[in-house]
Amino acid sequence: SAGVGSGAASTAPASTPIPNVTTEQLRSQASMMENMDPAQLKQQAAMMRSMDPASIRRMNPMMANMTDEQIKAAADQMEMM
């Protein structure tokens, strides 16, 4: 029958896979970003764009499983905050 099993496996959209991180890492990263002013967020985004994505993945456990495109999108999002 139609619709069986559709969307039931995951609540995350297929286009944005969530890296394998702990809740504590997520809280820590979110709180760090909340405490940054817009100029700091823009500076962080610029730094991310200037670095090789492989280096970012090695340095930041939150981004270890992200694709180059996802890292670029994260920088874009930081810049818009």
C-alpha cells in the first residue's frame, strides 16, 4: 500500500544529515555562538572560508562528519546571524 514507511525512519530532513555528536557538544557549540556578537560571527565565518574544509573537520568535532558544502553553509549561516 502507498505511503508505508515514508518518513518514519528519521525526523531529520534528508538534505541535512546530522553529524554524530553528543548533546553536550551541541549545547556547548550553541552557547558559544549565542555569546558571540555579529562581528565575531562574521570573523568566524571568514576564518572558516579561508581554511581547508579538511582542517576544519580535524579541529572541530562538531564538523567532523560534515561535507565541504555543509561547512560552507555553516559559514554562510553564521554570517547571517
